[in-house]
Amino acid sequence: MKKLVLILSLFLILQSCSNDQKANNTWDDESTYLDYSDRDDLLSGGVKMIPIQTSAGEFKVWTKRMGNNPSIKVLLLHGGPGATHEYFEAFDSYFPNAKIEYYYYDQLESAYSDQPNDSSLWSVDRYVDEVEQVRKALALDNTNFYLYGQSWGGILAMEYALKYQDNLKGLIVSNMMASIPDYIKYTNDVLGPQLDPAVLVEIRELEEKGDFGNPRYSELVFTNYYPENFLRMPLEEWPNPVNRAFAHLNLDLYVTMQGPSEFGVVGDAKLKDWDITAELSKISIPTLTIGGAFDTMDPKHMEWIASEVQKGQYLF
């Protein structure tokens, strides 16, 4: 969940697809976009609780459909791990104007979905399998299915594409590098030194002590680091959906996968050694990567990903 404003860039790309549809007269029914009368989720306002089969039994994950468009259906993969769909709600201000059908989705252990609190289920492979089960339940296929992943969701989206790209029409990776070791290096070599030296020293001292629960650590991060690289607005002006997402963060899941530090991945975090840079060339579907000048991910690395996949584009 690295930089909210960049998620809006996807609108520009998918809008061009929508305009192509209008030019080809393949689908341009203004009234149909908001007509849910023939949908099985009519009375739930687009919400579906989808059963997911896991090694620990069956659980349900929450999804919510917005709009109707048979050619463009976007499944949104949120960050974290353990964040929520809520910080994506700005899409409501943009996607309907382009007649894009899109799906909010809380991954297992997040917000509105079941939370079994079972760390044996916290793995990249298991979450990839979950996304595939969600795809099937929503009847998305390679004629219409765009997968958008941001931050941790970007990891999930790339891994999904490596295993199931035949099911995709397009892939969008926002604010996520293809290597956690490269991310750690960028954080330590570039982002950390951009902070006030005294602030960085205090942060590092707290991290060396493992004192991540100290309110001072959160204060330093939220007042010095986040407004520069996470969401470039004063904290008191952060949108309500972002604040709700933070309030609903599954911290146990986040720390287990990402670690407690906001300056890289440390300790025994499960994602510490994740790296798919050598596999990117296997992704053959149209792929858009999105990076920004003020981000926690290296924008040059995001550009490089677009050059490594077979049909890549980069948005800075």
C-alpha cells in the first residue's frame, strides 16, 4: 500500500480500451452499465462471499462488483499483506465514467473476509491459488480479465501471471518491484538517506532494539517517511478510505510476511528472499507497470520490469 495517487493512473490506460470499444461499436450501452437487474448479486449491491478451499478447510472471501462491461473487468489486489480494499475506493470517482467493470476484493485474513488466523495459509502460492478460485467464481476470462496489483498485490499479480496468464487479458503492476532484495537495497541506499539524519538515526536505533511497538517509531514513520513516499498529503488530510484501511490492517499477517520495519524486509519475514527477476520474460500478456518519483519502490526498476516482460509498457 505504497502510494494511493498512482492507482488512478490505471484509469487512463483502461479508458483507452473503453474508447477503442466505442470506436469498434463492440459495446457502448450507457444504460446497461448500471443495470444490475439480471445479476445474481442484485440484492447484495454487488457483494459476493466466495468460498475458498484451503489445506485448513473452506473459508469465504469478500468481493464487490461495480458496474457492467463484458470486455473490461478489473480485479483489484490490495497491498499489505493484510491491508484491505478500502484505500482503492477512489476508483469510484473515475472508473464508472469509463464504463469499466471492477471488483473490490479483500484477501483471506483481511477486513470483510474470513480471518482464521492460520499462519500456515500465509504464503504466496496459497494466495495465488485463492485469486484463481476468485476468478472462477466471478466468471472472468481472457476475453475480459484485467488483474491489477498494487504493492503486495503486485507480487501476487506477477506470480499469478506466471502461473495462470492464459486466463488474463492484461496485467497491471503498480508500485511493486520484482525483487525484495532489490527493494531492501533501494530503501537503505536511497530512501533512508533522504530523511533528516537525526530522524534516520532515531529510527535505526529503535529498529536495532526491535522496539517496533514503541509509539515513537510509528510517530517518526508517519510524520517523516509516509508523507514523502507513501501518500504526499498532510496526515490530517488523508482520505477516509486510507485511514480505514490502516485501522483494519491485519498486523500479524503483515509482520509475518513483510516484517515490522518500514525500511525494508527484516528478520524472518516470509517475503525476505522473494525474487522473480529471472522469470519476468515468461510473461507474454500485455503488461503495464506504474512507478512514481516519490514512492517506496524504485521507479527505474518498475521501468525495467516493463522491458523484461514480452509486451510491456511503463507509466511514470
